[in-house]
Amino acid sequence: STGYRGSWGRHKPTNELYYSYIDADIRRDHNITGRLNQNVTETIEGVKYYVPLVSKPDVSRLEWCTGKFRLTIPGVNPSFTTDDNSLNYPLMRLADVILQYSEALYFMGDEPNARKLFEQIRGRVAADGYSLDDLNMAYTKSDFVEELLDERKRELCFESKRRIDLIRFDKTTE
């Protein structure tokens, strides 16, 4: 055993994803982490989880891992064995619904209210010392569709949405 658990190296974050976040956005360090080390754990609601190392831009990208979905510790939690895992992920989250609604408003001709919905997503991810205005200033683009796709990329990474988004907007070759 290597002592590590996580995405097993199959789903590596890219530079594009890492640098799509600004320092003021806590999602970057939650979604993109270092490896999960068996020596560092935390207990949440009675379940023990590995705590990933912090990702850093100056560390080799090969050291980056998908940290968005945390694994429980084998042998500690009855639903987990070494040959199986209890890793579940949502099929749809409220953030996804909000972003879909934003897209619908935009295509119905209501761009101001469509853009306003981004604040519901960004308002909860500002790091200490930063504000929603800091995130809006960094992430706002003149092209609504580009801004929407970027927000979906940051919020829904590793949830199997990106390819469908790119196909839907005919951007698979860009």
C-alpha cells in the first residue's frame, strides 16, 4: 500500500483549471490538492477522512490531485473496505441549478439578472480578507457565455459536466 487514497492519479487537475481561480477563491485549494496522506486525518460528523496536502503552483503538477471528494479511511468506517470505497458524488447540486437558471435567463434576453445569479455562487467562496466584489472584478467578462463556462468550470470541476458544456456551446475544439 502506498498510504495514499484519492483519485488514484487518474484524474489530474490541469494548469488551466488551477489558474482559472484567483487567490481570493477558496474553491481552488478545496478542489485541487496535494496527495492524501494517511498520517493526517480529520473527523466530520463521526466519520474519519484523510486530509489532503495543500496544492501549490510551484510544485510539479504531477503532485496535484482531485481533492473535491474526500475518501473515508479504510477499516475505520464500516461501509469502506480496501477493495471498495464509500466515495459518492452528487448528480446535481444547487449551484448547478443556479448556473442553469442563469443560462436560461441569458438566452431569454435577461442578461442583467442572469449575471446577478453568479453572485449566489461566488458569494460563499471568498477567502478571508476578500469580498464578493473582488471575485466579481476578477471573473467578470464581457462575453456572458465565456463567463458562464468559466464559472461552471470552477464550480463543477470533476463532476462530469465540462465536456457536455463544451459540446452544448460548440467549443470542443477550442
